Amino acid sequence: MESMEFGQITRRGFMLTSGGVLATLSAGAHAAEPTKERLILRNPPATGLGPRVPLGEKMSIKSIETFVAPGMCIVRVTTDTGAVGYGQTAPQLPKITALILHEQVARYFLGADAGDPDALALQAIEGEMKFPGSYICRAVGGIETALWDLHGKLHDKSVCEMLGGRPRPILAYGSSMRRDIKPRDEADRLKRFQDQYGFKSFKIRVGTPVGHDRDQWPGRSEELVRTVRGTLGDKTGIFVDGNSCYTPRRAIELGRVLEDNDVRHFEEPCPYWELEWTAEVERALKVPIAGGEQDTDLAQFRRMIKMRAVDIVQPDICYIGGIGRAYKVAMMAAEAGMPCTPHSSNLSLVTLFTVHLMGAIPNPGILEFTVESFPNTAQAAYSPVLEVRDGQTQIPGGPGWGVTINPEWMEKAEYRISTKA
Ligand SMILES: [Mg+2]
């Protein structure tokens, strides 16, 4: 896309207004380090600018199929011209999401012109205004991502290129999902992942999800942060995720420990719907605040950014309803000078979608790459899988998403089709 060629940051660094210090990005790094301060972009994009699909021949959507297996719902879209694309809903509770897709969402897409995935996604979400968020957006995202694959294949371009980016290596961080693990054991296994895959940063879990200030066991969070920092050394980036655990008072208290241990972002410190609480924490702490993975409403992202509740936005492509909507959030963040680090906490296709998006936005953070079940046998649905070497993964350059959905996996999956009547 012609107007999206603004990926370079004018000054390879950030102004720290409080201290007047210039922190420089490491040479060659494509990721924006989390910071409290604002990126300075050349040619910042207009608000609300979304991706546009180069229009080819007119074609309407003829069928939408789902293939469901535990932790996975692959979507196949076919047009009346025979064009085919594959996408995926958010992977959690895939049977329910597939049901919603066929019963409630497919009708907005079937028979429609396939040329503008983002417009179709919006039409479905607005049409189901009485059922906002979650399942509708998860189902919409399944179809929308299939349409991006379809257009990429028609144009013989990767989705990343369709969005104006280019396939290249991008930095990944190792993301732990565990709270049932002792600090010593967590630090040791992250060190092993670092030695094996070269991760230059990791995310660890503090508190408990929507935990009302409760820790997994008393003192675990502080001990974890200190132990991991001590084991991984000063050069490794450490991020921390609270999963909506804390009141502002406790988040700020823990945040001081994070600051003392050079933690680079504090994610979802407060219940995610409590934007004012989160903004209070953001104002009190020097550590950058990250959030937004649960949110599906673009207006909520606009508010979050405007009130500076967060310093880093984290839309999840599969939760929010597809590439176009996540892209718009990234553009809102770019205009406000914030990095966008999409949420991608599992090794279904969501991490693949995310690398394509991150290759195309001007303000990518570091890719979230889960370390759970890694290498991951659950990736049997597609190939080739993403790999991490020297802390980086490669954006696939083949057409569409650049992967093949495994036919044997599809044969075993639970199948359903909706067609244009
Ligand atoms: Mg999170």
C-alpha cells in the first residue's frame, strides 16, 4: 500500500522528556523497545486508515467451511470464481466459535463481494450490535483472516506485503504462561530457552488472573522477578504480566520492585476494563504499561490511548476480529507515538498472523512467542511452522499466510459448511 511506506523511525531513538536522555534502539533491531515516551514517526498515518485490498476481478463468497479440533478452528472461504483462502478463529473453545460463525456471522459474508475484508468484518460486527465483543469478533476474525489469505494468493503476495510491509526476520520474546512454577524453576527453564533459541527477552507471570491482589502464593511475584533477573542477567529484557490482578495501590507497590529490576513492561496490571485504574498506575510508575489484549472495541482502544492508560497497545488479531481491526489499532497507537505489540500467546495461526502484521506496521514491538509446549506438536494443523533462531523468527514470504493447512489434520477435524442459498 503506497501510503504505508513509513516504517522507518526518523530518529532511531526516543526522547525521554523527564530525564532529557536519548535512548537508542540497537542497530538493526526492527522492534520498538517499550518506553514511556513517544516514538517519532515520519509521515504518521491518518487516523482510522485501514488496509486496502487491491481490487482484482469481482468475486462473491460462495461457501464458508470450518474444521474444528481441540484448540483449533480453521476456516476456509471459497468464492464463485474458485479462489480459496484459509484463516482461523481464536483457538479457545473452537466448537462454540464455529457454531456462532455458521449460525450468526456467515450470513454477512456469503454472497458478498470478497474485495474488502475489513468492510465485511465491520458489517457483521455492527449487524450483531446486541452481541458485542468476544464470540462474534472471534468468528468474524476467522473469516476475515481467510479472506486475506485468499487475496494474497490471488496477487501472489504475502499478507505482510499486501499490508505494505516486507517479509523479514523479526525479534521474538519467550512468553511464559505459568504461575504454578517456583521462581527458581522458572528462571532455570527460561535460561535453557535462552541458550537454545537465543531469546533476548522473556515475559513472566505475576499475581493471579483477576486475582484481587492475591498472589499464587505469598511473596511469589517479587521473588520471581528478582530470581529471573538474577539468572538471566542485566542484558535480557524482562516483561511482566498481571492478567488483571491488581488494585492501583498494589500494582504501584509491585511496580516499584519491577522498576528496581529493570522490567521493560508491566502488562494488564489492573482489571482490563478499569481504564482509570490502569491510567493511575501508568502515571505513578516509570515502567511502561501494556494492555488491550482482551479488548475488541476500537472505541475502547481510542479511549485507552487518548487517556494514556497504557504505553504499549496489544490487540489480539483473533480476539478483535481480524487483521484490519488490529491494523487500525496499531495505526491509532502509531499516531499517538506508541508501540503496538499484538497479543499472540499460543502457537496456533495467531502468531503467524501476528508476524505478518508486525512486518507491516511502523511501530512494532517484540513478537510474543509462547515457550509452552515448545517446540509445539499442536502445530500439526499447518506447515511450515514458525521457528525461533537467535531470538528471531522469519515472516513467511509465500503467498497469503505462506503456509499449507495439513490435509490429514483437516480430514480428522469436525466439519461444517455454510453456503450461499
Ligand atoms: Mg497478557
